[in-house]
Amino acid sequence: MTVSKRAVAAGAGAVGVALLLARRGARDVTSDRARTSRTVTIRRDAAELQRTFTDPARLPEFFRGVTSVEPIDATHQRWTFATGKNKRMPVDMEIVDDTPGKRFAWRTAKHAPFAGGGSLTVTAAPGDRGTQVRLALHVDGTGAKAAAAFHRLFGASPAQISMESLRSFKALTEAGEIPTAARS
Amino acid sequence: MKAVTWQGTHKMSVSTVPDPQIVNPRDAIVKITSTAICGSDLHFYDGRMPGFEKGDIVGHEFMGEIVEVGPSVKNLTPGDRVVVPFPIACGACEPCLRGETAACDNSNPNAYMVEAAYGYSPAALYGYSHLFGGYSGGQAEYARVPFADFGPLKIESGLDDEKVLFLSDILPTGYQAAENCGIEPGDVVAVWGCGPVGQFAIKSAYLLGASQVIAFDDFDYRRELARTFGGALAVDPREVDVVQFLREQTGGRGPDACIDAVGMEAHAMSAMSMLDEVKQAAKVEQDRPHVLREMIQAAGKGATISLAGVYTGFVDAIPFGAAFGKGLTFKMGQTHVHRYLRPLLERIERGDLDPSAIITHRCKLDDAPQAYATFQKHADGCEKVVMTP
């Protein structure tokens, strides 16, 4: 009997934690779109970081799910996403802001398979700590439905994609490589 | 190659696995010449460390010879003898630049797992759970060493492996525990636990100016080593009231600093400790903080509590009112091994200490399963095991 009470207590604790996490996740979904932002600090110059992020050859190295970026014209690029095993989905993006050392923003062009966009904002961290880098992503649509569609396509939430992409971006620009425990 | 692998609680085996290869530009491959079993290896051996998978290659105290380097590694060449620090650190992020390499931002590919529990991820570790990166460890014939242009310490003085191997973890860990005490002349330092880290904490406390070190351990052979190697007043905590004993030994003031070299798996004959065991088994408390509670009680006013023993999760019934009332300072964490490598190597070269004095058992990698069992059971006076391939 005592053991089962403990088990119930443990279960209740786990549920409490799950609820807290779910609540935290819920803030990423508003009524009209799934959107998120994550921020890291990188010990590199803001302009240099923005140059690396906007380099079509570099972006697929750190941006989760993007396999290639091809420039179309001065304000348009074609991003190809991996959406499953051997499945690729090209999406044309319009560059809506490219202010060096401040902000880079894009959104899906007309006729894209989904509607959404994102931005990278770079600001100096206080006290010579490098640059605060904020990556924001959003998918237009109706709340949870848009989030679910996004998850089906990319196998992860916008929050996961932005955090893991930022983490890789930081490792690449600071340490020069993305960590892996692979042995070969 | 041969490697020691985790197969489950109290199940270690020696497996044949593929040799590691260079993966990233800053990698090196080390042919291991000596490796040790650490007290913290007992956490996964006892099934207390989450994030292990069957077949994981373990071990984080190792040294050897460089056999191959990645294109970005310019400071090492094949043939160099190196000691490898157990935290994996990039050397370029804010924590690394502050010298806090055990908090490296960039080495843990599984950072998201730890962030869920800790808020932020510390550095990755060799052979120590997928939570901390899932990197293969050094109880093997070869190891892949990431960020090799920053981490490994070259040994050029011809010192034997046994004299320098413990720079990889336990010597800096004991030293950091003592350094964190901010020892002033005349200070009395109390150390809980006379395992390898406790021994080096005792030795380091004296090197840093302590007037007396009082140490506690249940085992005769460990207390004996604390006397002969460390010069401590070593006491069996089952034979005294620890708090009262320390008060008497310090003229009623209490120790100026207390070092926990035990951590999450403390044993004691008290109602609270038995309750900890029950709660740990029921998974409602991860760690058994008997030592932490006793240190807070015993510490003098304004003293420092320094934790070197590992804690992983939640602890209950910490007498925080006592800590607040006496104005205690808490210092803790994994060891920033990199910053201690060179200064401690110099101390070894000068003869300030001989780390090999704590080795009681030597064996081959093939004997690892037996060596783990002996070490875990405190059998045969086993203080420290060193293995060679």
C-alpha cells in the first residue's frame, strides 16, 4: 500500500513536470500561427555572424532540415527541405530584410507549399560577451493545426528547429565544427 | 579494438568494437596506454546514472599516444604522449574562455536532453551517459578525442604513466575541491570520503595552506592512506558524533571549510539516510545527501562548503536554515580540468606529490569486469584501479 502511494506520488510529480513543459510549449502557439524564437550568445562579431548565416553555401550546414539554398535573384532564394527519407521539398523564399549587422528576414514566396518565415537578429551582448543571436520562425495558419502540419513536414516543432539550428550555428562559428559523438 | 562496455547494472564486459576514426577537423585518435576506473564510474555500474545504453564504451580517465590528428590540429603530432582531460571542451566559448571548461557550451551534441532537467547543459564527458554527449570512453585500446588542439596535455618530461594519469580527473578534482575552499593560513578543513578524490583533496588542502585536515571514511584502508599519504587526522564516522567531534577538534569553532568527496551515494546509519535509500529506490529522490546535510551542520560560521562528489538530481531535507543562519558559501561542480593540467604537472615534476601512491590495483583491460566488482565492493583494500590494454 505504501509502495503504491509512493508510485502515485512519483507519477503525480512526473505529470506535474509534463504539465509545466506542455504549458511552456503552448506559448509557442498563438491563435493565428505557430511561431517561436530562441536566442544564444556567440563570441563573434555581429556582422560576421550575419554573413555566415546568409551565405547560401553555409546555411545547410547548421539549419535543421535545409539541404541546399540556391539564390534565384537579389531578393529570392530557393531553400530545399528534407521532409522524410529521400524526400525533398523546394520552397521559394523572399528576403524581406537584410540590414548588415542587425537583421536578416525571409518569408515564403507566393505559391510556396506552406506560408511562413523567419528572421535572424544580431545585437551586441553587454560587457564584451559577443553577440546575442535571435532566431525567430513562424508558420502561418490556424494555431495548433499549423503547428501539427509543420511537425508532419519537418519532424520537429519550430521551437526545436530554431534551438537546434542555433546550437549548431553557435558551435560552427565559435568552435569551428559541430560536435558529434560519432566514431566514424 | 577491445573496449570496456556497459551492458546493464553490475554488468560490464570487454567487447570487440570498430576502431574510432577522425570525424571532425579538430579530432585526434589516441592509442591508450593507461586508463583508470573512477568512483563516478560506479554510478552507472550501480545503475544510478540515467542515459546509458547497452554497449556504451565507458571510462573518462585515460592517457596515451597520438596516432592520428585531424587537419585543424597543429599542436600535436603522432607519437606525442598526452593526458586527456575528462570534460570535452571547445576552448572558444564564453565558459571555456573564463577557464570553466566543464561548462563548455559547444561540446554536447545532446545538450537538449540535459537542458530539460538542468536548464543549461554542461560540457560533454567521455564515456558518461548520452545525457553528456554519448561520447565513447577511454577504457579501450583507442579513443577519438574531439577538440584535441585544446584539451590534451603533452607529457614531455618522461614521467611514468602512473605519475601523470590522474591529471585526467581525480587529481584536479581533489585540487579544485580544496581551491574552492579559499583556504587561509590556520584554516581547518574537514573532508568526507577518503576515496581517490578525497585523498587528493586532503593533500591539496595542505599544499594550499591548511593547518589541519580531518577526514572521515568507513574503511580502514582508506583512513590509513589518508594518514600516510595525506597526513590527515582520519576518523571512522561510525565511531564518533561527527559534528561534535569536529567542534571539539576546532576549539568549538567548527571547520573553516568542508569538502564532500562522497556525493550522491552516501551511506549512514540514520533514519534520514535510510529514508533516502527508500526514496531513491522509489525514484522520488535521485541522490542521498547525507554528507551534505552533515557538512552544513558541522561547518563553522561563514565556512565554505565545497562539493566534489557528484550529485545528479533532486535532494530532500537540506537544512537550508542552518546554511543561511551561519552564512555559508557553497562551491561545487564538475572539474575545470584544463586549467589545472599544467600547474599540477609542475607540482608533480617538482615532487610536491606523487599521485601514483594511491594505486592499489593494476590489471589488463580484459580484467575490467572483475576490477569493477572489486572496486565497488571495497574488497581487497581497493583504492584505485589502473588498467593497461
